[in-house]
Amino acid sequence: MGEIATVNSVEHAIRLVELLASSADVLSVSQMAQSLELPRATVYRLLKTLALREWVIQEDKTYRLSFRLSGLFHGAGAGAEMALAERMKPLLHHLVNETGETAHFAALDGDRVVYLARVESPHPIRMFSQVGWRGPLHATAVGKVFLAATEAKLLSRVCDQALERFTPNTIVEKEQLQAELAQIRKQGYAVDAEELIEGLTCVAVPVISAGQVRGVISVAGPTARLGNPIALAEILKAAVKTVPTSFG
């Protein structure tokens, strides 16, 4: 039999993903083009396609795999955050025991937020979610924590597009969102007051290491049962104080 014919663009895309997965760092277009022995224009087109499918994330002039592929690969960025998510699980169990509600650990993934760990509430009526779910920054408590803590260009990218409305409570005006983020910085926690799903409230606080937000923990449940968000925020703040201030 003769050689099996291949589609060059598919082969190039697979090689590109494998390169990102094996790299210990984020890579520039030039670095990838040199490693793959492909023209820069070809690599750039492949990256744009993969970014549209949310397989890769652009960070300034470099690229990495998104957390969407973290179950398959542990490329630059994903491995450390997944390891941190595993270390957060005992804390999430503690929060579920103390609050009775579903607890999450989330990370920033480009212009979205992604759940990397979850412990479910024991109640039959609870928030249903799954690890790997990616949500909007402006309409979730975990997302708003990241927006409040990260550099202004992330907020600009989010607000350059029309903010999607999910419920009557969703913040869709840039000025209102900026005021909300200023309040989050002041109080140290964020609340999703039925802004993503009607009847569901979420409270979130940052996990900080070396002065940077490495992730966010949250509790979420039915609004009628969740109680006072301020009291829940204090429980979360006390919980994150038990987390080491540095991670290996």
C-alpha cells in the first residue's frame, strides 16, 4: 500500500497543540514557527482558528493551551493551576460542611472563568455545575473577583463587547460594572445576586499568593436558602486565611 495521504493543515494544527502541551512556558508565534519549521503566517492562522474554538489563549504576544484541554494536556499554565485546584479540595469540603452549599475553586482562562474543582451541596435542591464549565466574567461572582483584581486591559477587552444579559439582574452597563468592581476591591468579596441564573446567589473571594490572585473560591446555592451574603463572605475570608501564602 502507498503512503496514507494527510491533510497538511490538520497535521500542522496537531503538531502546534502538541508543542504547546509539551512546553514549560508560553510561546510566541516566532518561537512556534521556528520549532515547527513553518512560516509565521501559517502558525498565526492556525492560532487564530484554535483561539476561536477556545483551544488556545492569547496573552499579549504569547500563547498557551486553554483549560478546556487541561484534561488532555498539562501545558504552560494549566498544570500549576490544576495542581492548586487539587490542593483546594479539602478547603472546599470544609466550606460545604460549614455552609451546606456547593463550593468551587475557579481560575481565569482568557476572557472567561473556569471551574477547576467542585464539591457539591448535600441538599437535593442545589446548584448543579461541573468541573470545566467556563462562564462570563461580568455575570458571575468568581468572574467579578478576577475583573476587580486584574489589570485594566482585561476589563477593556470585556467591555469592548456588548455585555450579555442573562437575567434582569445582570450588569450590562460598563459604568455600573466599574462601580461594582470598585466596591469589590474595597470589601474583598463579590456577590452574584441572581445575575447569571434566576434564583441562584453566589459569593466569592480571591485566593492570593505573592500578591497575585491565583484563583477564587466560592459558595453558591438557592437565594432563598443562602442567607446573608456578608456572613458567607466572612466565612470564605476566614477559610482562605488557612491557605499557604506561597505555592510550590
